[in-house]
Amino acid sequence: MAQAAEKVGFNSMWIGDHLIYRGDGRPERGPSESWTLLSALAAVTERIDLGPLVACVGFHPPALLAKMAAGIDEVSRGRFIFGVGAGWNQPEFDAFGIPFDQRGARFEEAFTILRTLCSGERCTFAGKFNTVNDAVLLPPPHRPIPLMIGSTGERVLRAALPHVQWWNTWFDWFGNSAEGFAKQNEHISEIASEVGRDPATLKRSACLLVVTDASAGERPAPTTYTAATLSDIRQRVIEMRDGGADEVILVSDPINERSVRALAEALR
């Protein structure tokens, strides 16, 4: 799928960072481990950007996350975008023995460590949940690794927006519509201004759900908003652009190579 996406002209490919899904009325399931998969994709592609959508900072010690990110950026020759978030799916935290409490506070500490290391600086930090002592990434990253925050949580956003290059939002969070995105995007600009970040310097990324084959869909049909389709996806992307999105990440249902090619054809 990544090679097909690259061939037909897409700009990036994103991998969800999750461990298991259960308890939502659907069969128990789980994706491939994201960091292993991203490393493999970095080795077999040449042009498209790659990143986790988004990496849960609670799944690994933050300094180790930074080390992993630097490794994939090296393999991809500078095509890695480090999407991060606090996590939300409690069953996977519980199943794998990962603390779910105080996620805002845990994120703040972890983000401080990983952003410092990803910028190429040394880091010493002693917090409630994390401690590092003169940590450094060696070999050093060839560039400051670009960061993207995927969140609508106030505490997480206030910690991240002064430092990240990108903000990303999931389609459920804005109703999969350009109007919903524009409203949320305005709120992000307000928070950015409050924390001393020029909103004009923050890139905006939005996920958009698109059903490419209703007969083979893997997701429950939305009940409070409409999914895009192959017949209207081009117009929906244009509307998202006009609503302030610098990037639209298409979340295809189903996710397969046929969908990648069909979306490319629909967007021409």
C-alpha cells in the first residue's frame, strides 16, 4: 500500500499506534506494531513522508521514543514526522499493564524529554514519572525531528503547541466536516496565541473518513455525521482546505491497495 501510495502521488502515509481494540461491540482485533512497520516502510519507499498517527507517549519511556524516532528518520533519509499524543483507549493500557491515570501530567513530562532530545540537545530531567540523566541521541539526528501533536485536550495542547510544527485532529472530533474543522481550528489558534505561539506558523492537519467500498467496510457506519465517498472526496478535500487544513489525511474504509488507487483516481 505504501509503494502504491507513493506511485500514484500521495504525500504521506500514517500508521496508527495501538496495541489492541476490545470492548466496543466488535471482534477483538489489533494492528501491526507501528514502530516496526514504520521502519520497514521507510526502507521500501523513497519519497512519501511517514509517521505514527499518533504515537502514544505512554507506551514507551520518552527517551527511548526519541531514539526510535531518530532511527526511523535516519532510515527514511529525513521523511519522518513524529506524531505524538497522550493516548485514549484504556483497554489497551489495561491489557498491557501500562498506567492510564494522570495522562495529562504524564504527557507533559514525556513531551519535555522527547522534544528536547529530538531537537538534538542533551536532556537531564527529574519528574514524578520520568527521570533521565544527561541523555543524548547518538549518532546525532541529522536534523531536528519535526513534531505533530494529535489532540484536542487543553492541557496537552498547552504543553505541545509552543514546540510542535503540526497539529492534527481525528475525524470523529470535528464531525468529519469542513465546518466542524474550521470551528475547532479557530480554537487551536486561540490556544496557540495564549501560549505564545504565532498561529500562522502552526501547520494544520485533519483526518477525513472516506468510505471507498461500502460492501467491504471495516468500520461502523457513522450516525451523527456523513463519511466522504469516492464521488465527493475531491470536493470534500477542497472544502477542508478552504476551512484551514494544510493537509488532509484520508482514513479509508476499507484500508487496502485497491482503495489507495481508487482514491488517487477520484482526486485527479
